[in-house]
Amino acid sequence: MTKRAFDGVIDAAHYSDDQLVWVRAYERRGAAFSDLTLLQRAGLVERLQRGKRFVTGRRTPNLAGTFSVGRPIQLVSRGQAIVIATNAEATRDTLEDVPVI
């Protein structure tokens, strides 16, 4: 994935009862990335619905806005519920390869 192919990188997540509560992320700010930020579930859903692209990954130490990226994150509709996942077949919030805090 090229550097411009995503708007944010999620490097950790916190769940409660199989639902994502918040994520630790870096967001694109023009040509650079933000410092580490915490996004509540509602904020992440809003960004994804607006068309922002987030991926799983890690910041490369000492290389500023360079990331080792993983899977794209998507919203999956399950009836009335919205699921945040890296897999379109997910039935609950699941960010694969993202450490749980």
C-alpha cells in the first residue's frame, strides 16, 4: 500500500463485550501524520462513513510518518448493527493483528 493510500493507521484497540470502545491511531494531516491519538468508536465510524481509509499497522521507530501497514478497516452491516472489521465476514468488531489494550 502506498503512503497516500490511507488516511489513518490503527495500532491498538480496546474492546468491551466484543465491541470496540476506542482505538489508538495516527491520522493524516496533509503530508504528515498526527501524534498518537485516541479515537472513540463513534468517531472512527464517522470517519469511515465519510470515506476516510484506515488500515492496521505500526509506526516505524525513528522514521516519522513511515508505517508498516496491514489490512484495511471497513464497516460491515449486520442487520441494524454496524461492525468495524478487517474481514468482510466478521460478525462482531474485529481488528485482526491489532494488539488489544
